[in-house]
Amino acid sequence: MGQRVTRKLAFAAVAGRNKEDRRGTCQDAVFGKSLSGISCVALADGAGSRRLSGTGARAAVRVAVDHVLTNFDILYEKVQGGEEKDAAASIVNLIIEKLRSDRFVRRGRLEDYACTLIFAAASDDRVLLGHLGDGVAFSVSAQVAQIASSPDNGEFANETYFLTARDAVERFRLSATKLQTPVSILLASDGAAVSLLRRSDHAVAPAVTRLCEWTAARPRKEVNAALKSNLEGMFREKTTDDCSIAILADPRGRASSIV
Amino acid sequence: MNDDLILRQEELVENPTARLPVCLVLDTSASMTGAPITELQEGVNTFFAQLLADDVAKYSAEVAVVTFGGNVDMAVDFAAVTRQTVPSLTAGGMTPMGEAVEKALELLQTRKDEYKRAGVDYYQPWLVIMTDGAPTDSISNASRLVDELVRGKKLAVFAIGIGKDADMNELAKLSGGRPPLKLKGLEFGQFFLWLSASVARVSQSVPGNKVDLDPVAAWASV
């Protein structure tokens, strides 16, 4: 590829139906930002019954995005050079440090902030993907969507791996890829993935491509509103869990059919 | 919002609801004759009815029933409760509890394998054992298997003794370390109401949920 490219971002999160009768807030968090030609989106899913996990998720996405944007080259080189665990440790430890800071720690134990994390960052033709827990990352290239990073669950439906666990660094997966063609990436929490990934045969929903196309072609504000509306209207009907999506789209990959 | 930014249902995929397999292992030996078997039957009827009345549990819960009274029988195999018929329970014979528990564990493992093959998510399986007596066969193998599964957090066991003749020491060997509870009188109805409410709660849980079950005071004696 070679040329400079500015990615387009979109993200939204909605509380699940299991919160409706308890006035609960959404424990999924999404965030994204671009800085000096590097773009990053992140999504974190707070642990169900942990009372501050939504706060943990919101802190995790912000810390992860800022850290990755500032240190993209270092992290990318580390992962390419086989030092994934070092790179993972720098991300996980920074988030834990943040959660342990006075502002957070006075409100609870570290485990109360338990959440998963998934992020995607891109700078020109380089993409960095990080993943812990039961979210999923899809990639879309030439209108073909596939799984870029699969969910990492325990055996049972209500088990997964969290940033606050002792083995978080060990389980944190990182990949660094040099792209040959334009690629968009869509991150989904396990709640949203119920509508996007068929578990029996790993089929990816056509919606993944369409959401990436919207992001590539439309203003962020418009796509964020559309994401929220679709999450509330359709995704949430298929699960009781919170639902969230974050997209990092390459506008060069946008399909003519949608504009 | 623009109308063209609305997804169509066909653009999403369908996934089955995560399942919670529950195996009831019920004593139907001769000592259960009379009021106990009648009350147990009522309780099991209530259990199925309550699960069907819950919007989430009716698609999530899957129940199998193994009875031990003379023979060990699989009265109901695992399936969605919406497609099951409540078994008719009759009392008679000895109490082959060890064999019944082994049968239940085999059914649970088979069902988990089926879920895996079909790409269906599932919750930690539940084993519910109810007896009013003492086993008349060896329970050592069943006890070892239960211990192994409970230690590995692969199984939740609810062991319930009925009446004064229930051998709580033997039952404890099948409960994976959690002390068995004694049913208050013949409060099967209360127990199965509690059980169905607990199933409903777990079947709505998401990763990271610690599910607190209701107090057992309505049906368990201290």
C-alpha cells in the first residue's frame, strides 16, 4: 500500500435487557481516537456482577487507547519481534495502575473493576490488535468479512478472562500485521457478537461488512447514532447482555454500493 | 437517523440460547410410597411448570430425570423443557443411588458433548439428588466422580435428604463437599419453586456474574 491513510472511527454501547428492571447502567465501554496519523478504537466489557466493572471498563478503554496511540511503533515492533508478552504487560499493568490509583481504589477492590478488553489500532499499512476475553474482532477486506480474533472464554457461558486476573498478561493476545490491501476492523462485545458471529459454524453476519461500510462512508456522528439505534433495536433483542461495537474503517475499502 | 442506516434482520445471525443442563436424580424406592412420592410428583410438576413460565429459563433450562427405585431409569432425557413431558413417578424396590448418580453424570457428559458439537454455549451443569434413605449399592465410584467434577468446578451439586431416615452421611459423599440439606417435612413444592427460580437466575447470568441463590429457609430444615 504505502500511502498515508486516515482511518474513520465509530463506536457505541447500550445496556442490556437484564438491566431494565434494575435501572442498571451499561457495563460495556467503547472509546476511540486518532493522533498523528494513528487511530485506535477499544472496547471493554465489565464483569456482570462486579459493582464497579463499568468504571473499570471505561478506564480500560481510555488508558489502552492513549497508551497504544502514544506507543504504537514500540508496541508494533515488540509484537513483530516476538515480545508480545512485554507489550501485553505494558498495557495491562498501566490499566491496573490506573485502577489502583487513589481515585479508584478508595471505591472498591481491584476485582470489582474486572473487565475484558479488545482494541485495534492502525497506522498506514500497519495494524495492531490486542484481545483479552470474550469479545471478538472481525476484519473486512474487499467486502469479505472474517474473524480476526476469536472469543477467549472458559468452558461455561458465564465465564471469561478479565484484566484484573493474575493471568491477564499470559492470556492477552496481540498481533501485528502489515496490510497488503485496505482492511476495516470491527470489535464486538459478547452481547453484540450474538448477532454477528454464528457459533456453530463461525459464519460472520453480513452486518459486519455493512457497518464498516457505513463508517467508511458517513460522518462519525451519524454512524455512532446509527450504531446505537441498531444496538438498541435489533442486537439487544437477541441477548440480555450489554451490547457494544467499535469500528476502525479504512475509507479506501468502502464499497460503491452503499453511497 | 437516516432510514438507510438500519440493519435488516437477515443481516444478522441467529445463535441458540445458552443452555443450563439440570439432572434430577430422584429416589423412587419403596420407602417413598404414599405421601412422599405424591408430593415429589407434585414438586416435579411445579418445577417444569415454573421453568415454562419463565421467558428465559424455558429456552435455557434442559432437564433430565433419573429415578432409582429397584432399577435405575432415565425417566426423561435432556431436551428443551418446551418439548418435554413431566414423568410419572411410582415408588418401589431398593435404593441403587450410586448407579443412578453415575448414570446422571454420564447423561450430563453426553449432553455437554452434544452442545460442543452443535456450537451451543452452556452453563455449569447441575446435579440434584433427592433421597429418603441410604444407598443399597456402592457409591464409592459415584462419589469419586462427583468430587472430581466439583473440584474442577465442572458441576454444581444439590443433595437433599427427605425425612428422618435419609442417611445424610452417605449423601454427603455425593455432594462434592457442600453439606447436603434436609427437606423440611414434605416441602417438595417449595424446594422445586426455589430450584426453578435459581435456574432462571443462572440462565440470565453473563460473564463475571456471581449468582446468589435465594435463601433455602422455606424448604430446608436447619
